[in-house]
Amino acid sequence: MSDNEVNPARRNFLLKVTGVVGAGGVAGLAVPFVGSWNPSAKALAAGAPVKIDISKLSVGEILGPIPAWRDKPIFIVKRSEQMLEKLNAKNERLADPSSERVQQPTYAKNETRSIRPDVLVLVGLCTHLSCSPKFRPAIAPQEFDPEWVGGFYCPCHGSKFDLAGRVYAGVPAPSNLEVPPHFYESDEVVVIGIDEEVV
């Protein structure tokens, strides 16, 4: 065979190999490109809504802290009738009893700071230095407050919040605990991170 003659078998082999390598290169470029369309785990943590089943939450108990929304712990409390009765018994001791500061959606700007009076949803971070306050539901004198009617106590610096997350006056925390955007998908499932009207 002379130098000018074409070897069909060799040509076909080279065409096939070149095609396979080219296809592999295109796929290699396409995978990261298509993958970039999906939000990363970090982006999801930055604000993706989360669903929480509250069906097993008993009266007087707290579900939390759940590090679920925007990397913030979430508190969900099932309030008893007694807790609700005592909720406004000490309003004169609160710094912002009517929740005038914007720390809750409009649908939670009420005396219970909630959609459902029996269920409280809060971001579980003290508004002083972002410690996680402890749930102290007992309606009884405590070592930190002889007139305690239940709520949250932050042992880091002594901030106190009532059972609606409203801050007491004269403590380091400057404002009420935050109420995150949320809605009830059903009686047993609460969705944190989005308002119902947005759905």
C-alpha cells in the first residue's frame, strides 16, 4: 500500500475513537452546567421552606430546637389552656407586649403571636447574643423570677421571654423572639419559611 492510498478500516477506527472522546468531553462539560441549575445544599439552607410534623407534640411540650430553617433553631410549643389564660397576666412586665416591633408576620401580630392560639412557632435564638433560651413552662416561682408564669429563660445573660416569645423589660435582650414565616399545610404539618399567601 502506497503513502497516498487510504486505509478505510483505519479511518473508520479513528472516526469512532474521535467521536467517543468528543462525546465524553461534551458530557463532561454538560454535567456541571446542568448541575448548576439546581440550588446547592448551602442555598437550600439559606431559606428553603421545611415541613414539620407536629402530630406527636403533646400539650405543654416543646418540639425543638430543630435546626431546620436558615440554619436557625426552631421552637414549636403546644400551649395548654392554663398557659393561654396566664399569657397576658404580667403584660406590665413586658418591654413590647403588643409586638409593635416588626419581628413577626402580620398574621402573628396578636396577643398569642401565632396563627393557632395553641401552637407557638419561634426562632429559638435570644435577641441579645443569639444564645438558645431554655423552655421553662412551669407556672410557678423560679430562682430567676419569683413571679414566673412560664416562658423562655436565657441562662447566658438572664433574658426572659413569656409564652408568646415577648421579652421582659429590663433584661439584656432588646426585643421579642422572632416568629418565622409559616403556615399550616394541615392540622398536623406546619411549613416553616414561607407564608400561605405565597404558596
